Amino acid sequence: MAARARHDQAWVKGFRVSIRTSTAEGWWVREHRDRMRLEVKTADGRMTSVALPFDWAKGQTGDAVARVRSIYRLVGEGHTLKAAATLAAGEAPAAPIDWTAVAERFRVQKLQHGTTVKPETWEAHYLPVVTAAVELLCSRKAPMNPADLMDQCIRAWPPGSRTRQIRAQSLAQFLRFGVHRAGLPVLWVPPSELRQHVGTKSREAASATQKGDPFTDQQILNLIDGLPQNAAGCRWADSVRLMAELGLRPIELLHLTIRADSATREPYWWCTYRKRSGGGSTDSRRLFPLPLIGEDGQASSWNLMQRWQANLIELPPLNSGNSPADCIKTYLSRQQSWKSLRQVMAANAQRAVPYSFRHSYSLRGHQRGIDAGSMAQAMGHSFEVHCRSYPWASAAGTIAAFQRANAAVALSSFA
């Protein structure tokens, strides 16, 4: 018994040394009914205490030291001992939070301070998810932690989708702002890893949303001719024309402008969009039109630049809560000319998606002899990405090229 008492005394002494080195003078953990209890002596000499959810046993000292360290940090941030213990345990604070006010402060921050965003970016990427979060947090069955809030706010969009990813990132920014700038308890720090909330696409969904295969120029012309000849149809048709002739990503329709050459004053297209990725971001760039040529040999003459300068091109709504690619996909999916085109593509084991217009631009440029480096620069990505992800030739073009080569050999043999 004496040996066991000495052994017990040894771990208790080491445990209390760890508590003292992790906190400050006046912090103490004692045994209370076979459990641990944290006692703190305040600056005015009063004693306060809270129960810790650990048995008075050597095997729980590591967890207890970590918990006391968290409580000590929270007290240093201004929380009472009881509130700090509640927060450290991962429970929601009892004090009410004015979430509407926090959201308004976040809006002002995003629009006027730091790395600001445009009002249309706020409305498209931030406002929907922040509004949903505030409504949930002010409801009777409000989420009790940021992980549950995240899941409830983004589950309306498909797992792994770009829109769901953007919503998660925007909500995480909102929560971090709330904790660091608006006085929210540290309980509301968002999850550091968002992938578990964004999820991944199923094999079927991933296949359906890949960038797709290029169209022929005539297929694009037929598609445009088949769109409705009303005001809305004309707006969507111009969007397709711009993507096809300039090789745009769908989102770049919102970032078009026209500049003038400093020497010649000749106007040219300019895209201000900067695509962000793990390797950094792309630069704004000059755009180079590649007119389409139909089966009759005539080049398209849409006068897009002149009409743009005259404010005669009105784009359809491309930032109504979904990404521009999703908006274009939704509209086209209702049109018979698009359905017919998809059937033709599917019969040849090819996919028709909004990015197919951009892929068509790449193929068109290579068929006209433009090198890969120039095409990559015009399309706003690296040479490596272009070589890996964008088409250089079509099946029909490859067949024709080999037919020409073999015909040339045959002619030389008869010469």
C-alpha cells in the first residue's frame, strides 16, 4: 500500500507541474469525488471553480492538461471561467448572437476593406450562403456548431460541384470574420478542411460535367440558328457566339471589355478574369477572335466587337445564384437544337457541354496553323495545361490529313 501511495503521489505531482507550466499562478486542479475540478484564484483574491469531465486517474492527465490549456487561453480572451470551460468542451454559448449584424459587418468588409470584391461578386458568391446561414442560426432549431451549419447551408448543391465549393469557402470566410473581427466565440471558427463538406462527385456526375468534346463550326452555327428568335433567345445566342469566337470560359462573359492599341488606336478584346488555382492565378489577357467557317466556306460575320461597342449586346442573367456555366447549361438543356446536338455527339461517344465551345476554339486555332504556345496564351492557361487538356485535332481532320499524305505519296510514285 505504501509503495502504491508513493506511485500515486508521483503522477499527481507531475500532473500539477504540467498544469502550472501551462497556465499561471493561481490555477490548480484537485480531486473532487473521484473526478477532477479546476480552481482559479482571481486577481481580487476570490476562488472560482468548474468541474472537468475527467476521472482522477493518471491515464486522463494528458487530456486534462490539454483542456485546461484551452480554458486558460479562452479566459485570456475575456471569457469567464465557466464560459471558457463550456466553449472548450465544444458546447454552444448561452449568450445570444446578433447574426444579422455580423452579416452586415461582413458585407461592408468584403465591399470596402481588405481584398475587396465587386458588388456583383458579393451578390453571386456570398449573399446566398450568408443569408441562408443567418436564417438557420436565427431559427428555433439552429445548428450548434460550424460543421453542422456548413452542411445545412451547402447541401442544396451537388456534392463536389464548383458552386458548392464556392459556397463553402464563402461561409468559412464569414465565420472567420465573425470570430476574429465581430467578437463571436471561438466555437464558431470554421472547419479547417472543407473537402469533407464539399464532397466529391459521383462517377456519373463527374462524367456528365467534364469539359467535353469540341464541336465543328457548322454544328455551332446550326445550334445558334435553332435558338428561339425572341429577346431572350438573342441574348443567349450572343453568349454562345462570344464563347465560340473568342474561346471563353463561361464565367469570362462577365469580364469582357475592349481596349485600344496605344499606337494604332485599333480596338481589341480584353478579358479581366484571373483564374485562381493551386499554382497561383492567371493574368488578364488580350483575346483573339477566330471566326467560324461553315460548310459553305463562308466565315461568320457577327460584328461582335462593333455591336458590343454600340451597347447592342445584352448578356442574359449569368450570376443568378449559380455559376455562369450552370446557367448556360440550364438554358441550353431546354432547347431542341441543343438536344439534337447532344444526340449527335453521344452517337459518336462524345460529350456536349458549355466548355465545348472553348474546346472548339482550341481545335479551330490548331487547324489554322496556330502553335500551342500562342493558343495557350490566347486562352489564358499554361502551355502544359493546353497540351494536356485541350484538343489539337479532330477525328475527321486526322483522317483527312492521312488521306492527303497518302495521296501525295501515290502521286510521287507515278511521277
